[in-house]
Amino acid sequence: MNAFQMAMRVLRGDRRTRVSAILTGIGVAVATALVLLLIGLPFGTQARAERALWQDYPRDSGAQGTANLSKAISKDYFDGREITRVDVAQLSQVDSLPPGIDRLPGPGEALVSPELAQLMDSRMASQLSDRFGTGPRSLLGEEALAFPEQLVALVGHTPEDMPMNAMPVSGFPTTGAEPDPLLQLLSGVGVVVLLVPSLVLVASSARLTAARREQRLAALRLAGATPKQVIGMVGAETALASVAGALLGLAVSPLANMLATVVPWAGGTWQADDFALPLPLSIGIAVALPALVVLAAVAGLRRVVTAPLGATGGHAKKPLHWWRLLALPAAGLFFFFAISTAKDTGGVLIVLGGLFVLVASAAVIGPWVTSAVGGIFVRVWRKPAGLLAGRRLRDDPKGAYRASAGVVLAVFAGSMALTLLPSLESLAGGGRSFHDSVLYLDSDAAGVHQIADKANAELTRYGVPERVTTIPQVSLGTSPDDGRYALVLDCASARSLLRFDPGACDGKPAVYSGTPMGLAGLQVSGGEGAGQPLADGTVSRTVSARGEDRFTSVFIDPSAVPAGVQPQYYTLAAPTTPETREVVRTALVNAAAGTQINSRELILGNQQVELADLRRVTVIGLVAAGVLAGCSAAIATAGSVMDRRRTFGALIAAGTPVRTLARALRTEAALPALVATIGAGVVGVIVGLGLFSLVNDGSVVFSPWILAPVVLGAGVAVLAASVCTPALNRVRAEPLADE
């Protein structure tokens, strides 16, 4: 009989081994599906980027051939949703078009996405449709959309009508798509912090009958089985469960991917096959995970192989060395070295490596902490439950920590995320100093009056009262090289357009700034070249901002600008109301023909979309980590009871109440977890601070929610430990002679 046949016979004859094998298979299936999904995230963003490549300029300008297109790219908005607008004019024959685009639009024509077409049909032309010409309209295919709900338009022009920022290009780009770096980083962090709890779940399942299996194998060794046969049996037994689990994970992976496609990111969901991995990579993952499980199972046979007699009779375990405490500071030093390196090089792989080392250090230091907690129990606790728990923690700290490992990692991940999120949210804000309701764009002196006149004519045609204000831009400084950007605006207009409070407008020439500003030696220029002194009698006035946002802009009264200054650049600004906002935008888009129209409200809106993405991903990740941690803790606690059935059976037979044993089990599961989660929470906060330093060197914002992972982690540990009572009742119901 070979090892595989013996493993099959054991599985058929031993119910507990079958349960362990089934749970191991489920754990491997969960880990496989999770890893396939997380590693598929960068592929998903890559697929998005490749479909939307035509919406960008070529990244390698040196690879340009003869220009056959004039192209301009801008972002438009409607009702708070972003519209990607690509304006093109054909200069010569274009040989190939991107997938999803069947033809180039002629002048006045447009190809729009299906979602945008529905919006255009549902609203008045003055609010949306007029922005994209009055000619025929066709639809873009889904192969041309970054995501199904994307609002995108390809608008045709004559070369003469192209916007100021148009560039000559050689066709549409075909290479150079790059995945979303933020989602790439998040998927890497997710693999690190979720894969480990998955493996803990697998290990907890595989350890359900570890003691029973060890005794069985030791008996076989004593009966004459060779180490090779024993290893082969364990390998076959574990491989059966883990391979079945990997195949199950591979089978349910499309379902997990399908669920992931409905989670919005960067403004939209995903197409059905975005997260599909290349087949060789999927097979590699499906092979690697069972191999790791088998290797871990075989590595645990050292005592059975070398000293089978000790395995059958039990042995005194060696105390854990204090050097385990060095694992955490060593891993922390490596992590912050990785952070400092990534700041210089921009690479994230070394940061993920540092994070993995830090997470792995918990497996080294955790058992030592568990043993220390057990020592405290033994010394200070005199009640039976506390003494039993303390003895257990001191005798087998590695096994006892296994129930806490998943919870510790979940608390670590939660504390890290809840440190990062409030700090990232604090970075939101900014934009120029216009009111939220003001739409604005920049233009050079050559085109500003044409745009303003055309926009005002459109506004008149649409019957709305708003008009465009033309604001010159000047440079204010002591030399041409240190000039400071300033808007030329009178006091009354500044009050209506800017988030400044200029105070009383007395008509005197003045320079208005948010901070005290000395005017000695200052000169005004229209852009490049030497400036001219400020007009006589010009005074400096410090103004306060409306709202909490800081502002850095300066505005200068027209009467303070010297007569010979000719501004080279202008800003066109138009106030809006909620009722006229989209109509005013349509008028500006038509007049500017593809030039970017901005507003502070939209800048803040985009930031909120990004923060919402981060919150959503964080919640999903933490829920997954919490579920994995709870399952592994419950399985480890149940396995602890099954491993010690003989001991518990003897204690129950001797008259020890089940409630006392249950209390001892809950204590040994929950209290080390509580201590470890506090430590994990502190480390998670420190790691969160390190990751935030990659993004910004500003101050960190702490939220009271930062304590939530520790509280929830302790709660999950206590809840998971409650499974010990039914397990003990089952032990009591079975005859002790069975052991």
C-alpha cells in the first residue's frame, strides 16, 4: 500500500481527519480566490488604461512619426460627473483607429459613449448637447471606454478650429498604458495583510487534529514505517485537501471577480473580464498555495521523524528565548529604511517587502508575548480557570498564539488604515481663490476677447443673465525672475468672484494679499520682461479669506497697474447659480472649443471621489480581514479542544465543571489576543504614519476611530473563543475510553 492509499484509508476511517481536511480545503480555497483577486487588481487597472489609451497623448514623444492628427484633451463636467473630451482634426490619412472607434468624426460631429448619449437625450441641448457640435452623433464601442459608465466624447473639428492647447500627433497611442499606481499599491498592501490571515486560517484548519495525527504517525514509526513513508502519508493527506481547495478557489475565482467588478473605482465600475489573470499566472498561484501548505505540514513532522517515542508520550517544551523580542524592532528598522528608499526612488516593491517583514515579525514575537501573559496568570491568578489558562499559555505558547494571530493582523491592518484615512482626508481642499460657483479658464491675450465675446453671445442666446469677466494676469515682484502671480481686479469684482473679503472699497490703488506684503521695490510686468513700478499712492492691504481654505493668490486694483503694462495671459471667469450652471458651462465650452473649464467645486468633488474610493476599499478589506480572523480564531479554539480531548475528558471525569474549563479556554484565547491587539494597534498606527510620509510630510490627523480596531479585535477574539463550550460538551458526551 503506497502513501496515497494509506492517506485515503485514514480519511475514510477517521471522521475528525475528514473534518480537518475539509476545513483545510476551504481555507486554501479562500486564500486562492483572494490572492487571485488581489493580484488581478493591477491587471484590471492595466486593462482600463489600455482601453482609454486613445484618450491620452503619446507618452513617448520621441516615437512620433509624421503628424496626421491635431489633438486636444480636456475634462468637462456635467452635474458633478466628469466627462473626458478629446478634440481632433484630421491632418492627413489615419491608418488605424483604436478598438471601439469605427471612424473619425468630421467637423461638427461627435462620437460619444452610451452613458453620455443617454444624458444628452435626457437634458436640454443648452445644458449638454451643444457642447459637442450640432452635426451627426454616433456611439463609441465598449472597447473604447475605461469603464462602462464612462462619459467620454470624441469631437471633430477643422484644423483651424482646434483649441489653443491642441498638439500635432501621429495617430492614437498604442503603447504606454500604465496601471493606476494607487490601486497597485493598495492591492500590494492587500496581498500582504490579507494573505497572511488566509494562511493563518489554513494553518488553523490543518492543526485541528494535529496532536491526533502526530500520535498516529508516531505509532506507525514505532511499528516500522520509514520517515519517507510517514512524510509521504502526510504529504498525500495534505495535498488531497489543499489541491481540492486550490481547484475550488480557482473555480470560484470568476465569481469573486464578478463581485469585484461592481465596486466603483475612480468614477466607475469594471468590465467583466478586467480582473482575469493570464492562465500561466493563475495556474502558478493554484500550484504554489497547496505546495506551501504541504511544505508547512511536512516541516511539522520533525519530532515524529526523529523521535517518535517522544511524540507518543509527550515532552517538555523548551521556553522561548528573549531574542524573539528583537524581531519587531529589526523589522521596523527595515520597514522605515524601505520608506526612506522609496521616497528617493519612487518604488513601492521595497515598501511592500518591508511591510511583509513587519507582518511576519508578529509570528515571531507573538508566542513570546503569549508565554509572558501565561506567566503572569500563573503568578497572580489563583482561581482554577486562570491557573489552567496560564499553564496552557506557558506550556504551548505557539499553539495558543495561533488563535490570536489572525485577529492581531486584522487589528494591525485596521489601525494602519484608520491612521491613513483621516490624514489623507485632511489634504483635501485647495484650488484657486474663486468662489465654488465660479467657472473659469485661462487664455492668452490673442484669444481671450474672442472667447469672451462668443461666450457672452451664447449666454445671451440662452437667455441667462450671467456674463463672462475678463481678468488680466500680471507678475508682481522685485525682478522678472521672482514675480508673483496676481489678478488685476477691482475691489467690487473681487468681492463677487473671489473668496476674499477686501473690506471697504474706497477706490484707492491697492495690492490685496492674505499676508502682510511690503511694496518697496515691487514692479509689475505683463508676463516676461522687465516690470514697471506700481502706480503712485498704491497701498498694501491684508485681506481675510472667506471659509476655512487657505489661499495664496494676490489681486491688484487696476488703478495700481502702470499704464505701459500689457498682460500676456488672462483668466475668464463666470459666476453661476445652481439653475444656470450647466448652461454657462456649455457657453464657455462652445466658446473655448476644448480648453479646460475649471472650478474649485469640481476640484473638491474629484478629491471626494478619490477619498470615497479609499474608504470603500478600506471597509471591504477590513471586513474580509475581520471575517478571516474570526474564522481562524474559532477553528483554532475548537482545534485546541480536540487536541486536548484526553486531558479535558480526564478533568471532566474527575469532577471539573465544564463551565470552569470553558472559562479557562475563553481566558487563554481572549486575554493574549487583547494584549496582542493593543500592541498590533500601536504598530499599525506607526506604520500608517510611515506610509503617510510617502504621500505628504504634513501633520497627521488622528481620529477617535483609531481605537475601534482594538475594541473590535478583542470582541472578535472573545466571540470566537465562545465555540469552546459546545466543543467541551461534545467531549463530555463521548466516552473517555475512546481515547
